Amino acid sequence: MSTTSDCYLVDASIYMFRAWHTLPDDLTDPQGNPINALLGFTDFVFRLLNEQQPTYIAFAFDQSLTSSCRNEIYPDYKANRPPAPAELKHQFGRCREFLRHLGILELASNRFEADDLIGALTEQARASRQRAIILTADKDLTQLIGPDDIWWNYAQNKRLGWRGVEKKFGVTPDQIADLLAIAGDKVDNIPGVPGVGMATAARLLKRFDNIENLLGNIEQISEMKIRGAKRVQSLIEEHQAAILLARQLTGIFSEEATPEISQPVRKTADEKALTDFMQQTGFSPARQQRWRRLIMKDKTNTEANGNTLTL
């Protein structure tokens, strides 16, 4: 498929948490509220906009650890994660407000995770013949990568296309959800099959292609040329129900999340609202000036190209 443009889809919470853990917590606004995550996140947004100058861009946030559709399937899903502290939750709201002033689509849902919202946006981009560029450090989102798309760990500047995903994980993107269902995902508290890691799970999927074929031909596992083949066969047979349960969790709910998304077309920034926001939240004069220069640069570029960012 030939693409007409790039659509940047950002797994926003990861970049907020990185800023929260990296910048000192004594950075505060005039009211004494921490702004370390806000400053770090908006610096990231500035670099991205300045470097890429995207017309199509959206940021998806995770909003709840306990109310997603996956918790309905498996109550212990992500139960290993502590809730975000109140000081960080406050900054999540401020980051979302900042993006709105910039004219950038930001999304969050109590029922769907950022992964699902990004999945729905990826499908939308694909239907519009756009290339999806997904900014994240989350391996789960590699399952969304099509032949023209890019998974981009921005902080490490590591990019993976379809073949890159296959080289890294030993399976193609459309097999990633099955891979995680077999091997488990400690980050999300998905147990998987004890004793079967990512490498062995990848070998199984190379042989059987998907979970359905694997579970329909368990007796053939012992014939494979892998270490402990008979033991692996026994483990897969014993944990079939766990694999099927995990597979309900590891996929992306793109279709279900579609009603919650909008067109990720970047609009013209509200300069007054943005300036007021930066002053109220304690942005330094240098940061404020940098943002004003970027907005002016965007205006100049769109006028020179004879188009506009406004819908």
C-alpha cells in the first residue's frame, strides 16, 4: 500500500512516567504543585513537533488500572501495579489540557487502554492510506505494525517495521498477541505457561502459526527439535485454559474502541490559552518563548504551503 502521509500516534503515559522519574520533584508551579512530569512531557512534545512537523497526530493516555474491559475478563490484570500517586494524576490532567491548547487530539477512556485507542487510530490511518508511526516503548503495540508502519521507541531512537519486529521477537506482528499469551507478560500480570519463555513460544508459533493450531495439534510438540520438547508438550497441554484466557487479554481491542476516537488532524494552537496556561503553571520565560517560536514557525510553514492545520 502506498501511503499519502504519516500519522503519529503517541503512547503518552510512558513519556509522562519517564519524566516523573527523571526530573526532580521539587519543580513546582506557583501554587506548590509538582510539575516535573508536565515539564518533561511537554519538552518531549516540543522536540517531536519541532522535528517531525506532523499534520496528523494524537496522544492516548491510560486513565484507570482497574476499570478496563480486561479487568472484567481477568480481575488480576495489572494488579501488580501500584496506583499513580495523586501528584502525578494531577499532572496527567495538566498534560492533556496543554495538548488541547496546542490543537492536538488527546484521548483517554475508563474502559479502554491507550493501546486500544491507538489500535483504533491505526486502523483509521490505514483506511485513509496513511502510515502509522507509533511512539512507545511497549512491546504489546508491535502487534499493530503493518507492512508500511513503524514502531518507534523515541527515547532510544529505535524503530521497528514489520521485518524488524519479526527479527526481534521471532514472530511476525500478527503473532505477537499469541506469543504473549503463551509466554505471559509480567508487566501486565498475565501469567502465561510456567517454564515456557518468549524464545520457546516463538518456536511454537513458527511451527503452528497460531494458538488455535497449536492447541489442536499438541501431540506434535514432542516431535519438534527444541530443548525439552516432551516437557513443553506437557506444559502446553496442562495450561490450555490459561493460554486461552491470556489471549483474551493480550490482543488490542481496536474495533471496540473505535467509537471513542476522532480524526487526529492537528488544529491551530490557541495562543492566548497556551500562554495563560504556561504562566499559571510556572513555565520559565525561556520555555514560553520556545513554544511561541514553534507556533510562529508552524504558522509560517502552513501559509507557505498554502494550507492550514485547522479542520
